[in-house]
Amino acid sequence: MVNNEKTEIVESILQAAKARLVAYGLDKTTMNEIADDIGMSKASLYYYFTNKEDLFRAVIQHEHKHFLEEQNTYLNSGLSAYQLLQNYADERLKFFQDLLNINKLNLHLIHKSKPAFAPLFEVFRQKEILLVHQMLEHGIQNKEFHFFDVRQYAELFIDLIQGLRRNFTLKKDFINISQEDYQMLGRQYHLLVQIFCTGIKCPS
Amino acid sequence: MVNNEKTEIVESILQAAKARLVAYGLDKTTMNEIADDIGMSKASLYYYFTNKEDLFRAVIQHEHKHFLEEQNTYLNSGLSAYQLLQNYADERLKFFQDLLNINKLNLHLIHKSKPAFAPLFEVFRQKEILLVHQMLEHGIQNKEFHFFDVRQYAELFIDLIQGLRRNFTLKKDFINISQEDYQMLGRQYHLLVQIFCTGIKCPS
């Protein structure tokens, strides 16, 4: 099989898996159903992914890659660094919301699977620090922001965003997260970006 | 027994319990030892506290009350709001460090006991929001800060501080937290306070 073909097959598996996961959650999705959705034998599906958790991990990775690619296209679109960071915060919230939706039917599984996903989430974190690094650099070149230790500030920004999210998941009962709860977190993100960007802006 | 006397006894129990807990951790401290330390019968100790967890909770509450009282004395000491918030962040880190030290010998217990302590920590959070509320008010009256929705900003500030702490406990292996790790968290606190205060300062 040529590489291109393989990539296409994996892509179609991930798409089908994502659709199922978003609609029914991880717990109520089976490998059989995903194979059926794309007219593939179960054996073939297992050739690509050794189990459901593996496939789930690949779906999240794929979605995160897509999220980063989209964010990267904004970098040279003429937006201000402030707008880039605001947009990052908005889109990151949506990504988080999708992730929780996939898990909505199984609170227990989230807590059980946390250690297994920790290394993956650390990779996401590092990639996002790099992204925010570029946004902050852009702001310095733009003369929106004064000069500072960009790496340290990017890490702090990501950790602040992540910390607010962790407060949210630790405080909330996953089963009952309402649209309003997400909006509240969104308002905190907005206020943080606003204060952060004002706090590092160039003295005019 | 008059109320004063009772308060004094409780105070001496809490002191003895704190000393034991800091030195040996929750797991390796017994009610018997605490009773012995202050020359009290075990039965008398149980009259005041029904079990070790109860006593532990009272110790934390007592320490937090002390922390807040100290912070409150600074409010009218002539410090700037920026200094107050920086000082709050420093002292809150020490309080956090003491709490983790008490639990250092039993990682399992921390995770197991989390739900039981969640309501208590929520009370702490509300009290600290009130404290920071007063600090921000002070900054507005001082003309250090511009006018804003103080309640919302105080809540965000506390949630940011708490979020950084949660990143720390979720990432770290409790057994192996080094002094350097705490220093790194302290640097994040400092940078956050600095950016936050610059971000809300009065336009000069």
C-alpha cells in the first residue's frame, strides 16, 4: 500500500471515530461500529489501531493538530497579537468543550484514564507554548508589547489558561456542565487575555 | 467549663496536632500521641475531636484563619496594593507548602480525601476572594488601579493563583517536590502579580 493511500484510510477512520465519539461518547462507541461506518472489516481496523483507547488518542491528536494548524494560519493574517491571543483562547475553549463532550457519558473513565493521557497533554502544552511564543514575538515586533523573556511569558500564559480549565473540571460535575458554565469560563479567558495584554503592552 | 478555658484547650490541642502533623505527616500521627503531648487523656481529646481527620480539618482551618488575619493587618499598613498582592502570593505559597508537607508521606490519602476537603477549600476560596477584593479596592482608592468590576477581578485573580497551584499538584509527584519546584511556582506567582497589576493600573 502506498503511503498516500494509508494516510487516506487513517483519515477516514479518524473521521468516523470522531463522529461516533462526539455523538455517543467513548464508553458507548465500539470498534465494530466504527468499522461498519466506513465499510471496513474489524480486522482491518485493528491493523491500524490496537484498541479503542488507541484510536481515541489518535482522534484527539488529530483534532489538536488541526487546531494548531488553524491557529498558525492566523499568525500572518494581519491580526494584532491581542486578537491572536483572544482568538486562541476562544478556540482552545471550543477544543476543550469537544473533548469533554466526548467523555460526557463516563465521568469515571476520565479520571481513570488521566494518567494515560498525561504525556499526550504535556505534548499539547509544549506545542501551545510554542504557538503563544510566536504570538508574543509578533506583538513585540508590532510594538504592541514591550520586550520581555518571551519563553517565560508564553509558559505563564499557557499555564494560566490551563489552570482556569483545571479549576473548572475539578469543581464541576461533568454530567451537568451547562452552556452557561462554558460561557463563564470563556469570560474568564477574555478578561485574562485583556489584562495580560495590557500588562505587557508598550508604554505609549 | 467556661468558654475561655475551652478555647485555650482547643488551642493547645491544635498546636500539638500541628507540630506532629508537620513533623510526621497525617498518616503517621495518632490521636494517642497528640493526647500524650499535652498530657491529656485520649477520652478527653475525643471529646473535642471525633477523629483524626476532624482534628486535621480543624488544624487547617485554624492555620487559614491565622493566614487571613495576618493578611488583614497588612491592609492598613501603608503598603501599596501591588505590594499587598505580591505579599499575599508569597504567603499563600508558604501556606500551600505547609499543607503539602503535612501530607508528604501519603500521596494516596491526599487524593482519597480530596472530596471531603472540597467544601472547606471552597470556603477558603471565598474568603480569599474577599481579601483580594479589599486589596483591589485599596488600589483603586490609591489611584494605583483604574476602576473595574472588583468582584469579578478578585475572583479571576484567586482563580489564576489557584489554577497555577493545581497545575503544580497535578503535574508533580508529591513525594519528590523539591525546594526548586516551589521556587518555580513562586516565580510564576510573582510574574502573574506584576503583569496583573500593570494590566489594571491607572493610565498615568
